Amino acid sequence: MEEVCLNNEPLFDESDEFDVEGNSSVVEHDLESLNSQPKNSPLPTVGLEFDSFEDVYNFYNIYAKEQGFGIRVSNSWFRSKRKERYRAKLSCSSAGFKKKSEANNPRPETRTGCPAMIVIKMVDSKRWRIVEVELQHNHHVSPQSKRFYKSHKKMILAARKSQPLPEPVTEVHTIKLYRTTVMDLSKVYTKEIFKKFQFEVEGMYSCFNTRQVSVNGSIITYVVKERVEVEGNEKGVKSFEVLYETTGMDIRCICSLFNYKGYLCRHALNVLNYNGIEEVPSRYILQRWKRDFKQRCNQYHVSGNDDTYNPMSWYTHLFTNALPVLEVGAQSQEHYMIALKELEELLEKFDIVDSNLL
């Protein structure tokens, strides 16, 4: 078994804050460039993976700046033979406490023993995965805070060089693409269905390692791994098979959420993201879950003053009542076969009635 050594590694000196007040206009320009970066980074979540240690550090650093706190590498674990870092803990800059100083005028204590942190480890040939997360702080943090910390200095230097910060892996970045879609669907779906669909979009953060496993013509099979709660607070990983037909953008997941509930699951959304599809295909936004569905149906309903012996009134009334059957019947092959069989039996009954009238 390879020997392991633990290294406490403060990234900067004892002062964690970075004072930018009173600096030159160059720094002000740097800060403007930094503030122009996209906001609202995804929350650090167990299971997110990155291509390198620098990528995950930058991801957490950007999130920290948006929330109003700094970070530092509080612990690193190395394999002693190769001196290769394989595990690390990134903490709030207020984590722990400073060593007591014997100086006559020691600096005041600024740390609070804050528990906020993420733990990352190397997996799958040098990719890095978040394995532990604590988001709560024991001190006040605010996105409106103008304080800058040492960890933010890296981003200022990057802005000064006009180089974009490394982005997280595709699973993290592409989830952002659904923000516009979610806002649009909030105007289309009923409140109840929108909340359920939003839950699936948020659940995409628990999915990782979307992987193509086979291709059969235009049909591609993917496996999406999801971190799920097994017993109590214990976490496990489940794999879900998703079939994606590229020409018609038809998608089916083994969890069958769309078949039973009528909206796409997090696994299907991940595969659509993986293929660069930024909007939910219209066929997967069922009419019956739209806000105006009842209004549309009501305009076809036969009112009490209508001539109930008029064939046109019969037609519109039957059409309105048949819409839910069409919606549910088209959800899956099983539903389709049941609806088709019932319609055939209904037509046979019509034939029997016509025969008796002759």
C-alpha cells in the first residue's frame, strides 16, 4: 500500500484579505473586467467532476467571490513516492484559527473556525470530483460585499491578461443552458407541473459521467450516473440507460418518468445537454400541462344554449373530450396500443348500432 502524507497548505500569507482601495485605475479596470464575468455559478455539489485541480479551484473561487468570501487550500494529501496530490480540502478563508503570536502587538484574530468547505479527490485518470460539501458559514457573508480576498487575486491577474477562466466540465457548464428554458416554461406550464419540472432540472446537478455506450444507426445509447440517497443520509450511485434518436430528437429513459408523469427526467435532460440541445423539444411539453389548456378546451364545450341535436356541436364536444386520450395515448407504445384497441372496439360498436337500425 502506497504511503500517504498529509500537508497543511495555506495558499497565501496570514492576511487573507486583499485590499484594493486606493489602487490605480489599472486595478479598477481589472475589477470591472472581473465583474463582467457571468454570475450565478452552480452550487458546489457532490459528484461534480473537473478536468484538473486548477479547474475545480477556479470553480469554487468564482462561487466564493459571488457569495462574498475567500477560499484557501487548507489540506492536501500526497502520494509520497510520486509527490502527486490526490486529495484536497478547499475551505473558507475564515476556517480554523491562526497560531497564537508572542509578538508585542499581534494581529487581531479574523478567523472564526468556519466549517464551509469542499473536499475533492482524483478519480478516473486525473479527473477531480467533489466528494464532500459544506455550504453553511458561521459568519456573515453577502453577495453585495465589496471585500476582496487573496484567492480573488488570481482572477484579477487573469482579467489583466485577458484570458478567460477555465470552465468546469460539460456536465456543469451545460446545465446553465436550461436557465432560459426554465424561465420560459414557467410561463407555459401550470404552477404545479412547473415545480415538478424544475425539480428535475435541479436534479441534473446530482447526475454525472454521461457516457455514450453504443450506436445503432441514428439511435445512440447513453448511461447517466446519478448520486442518490440509499438509506438515511448514505449516498449511492445508480446508472440510467437513455436512448436518443438523433434525427427526430426522440429520447427515452429507462426510469420512464415521462411515460408516467408527462415531463422529462433529469437523465434525459442531461443527454439532451450532452448533445447540445438547449431547449426542451416541443413534443415533450404536453398540452394538458399548459396554463391555457382548460381555456382552449372550454371554447369547444357545448353551452346550455347550443343546439344539442346539431352534429357540429357533437363534433366539437367529442373532440374536446378526446384530447386527453390523445395526449396520454401518445406517451408510450403501451398507452398507444391500449388507446388503439379501445378505439377499434368503439368503432365495432358503432357498426353494431348501424346494423340494428337497418
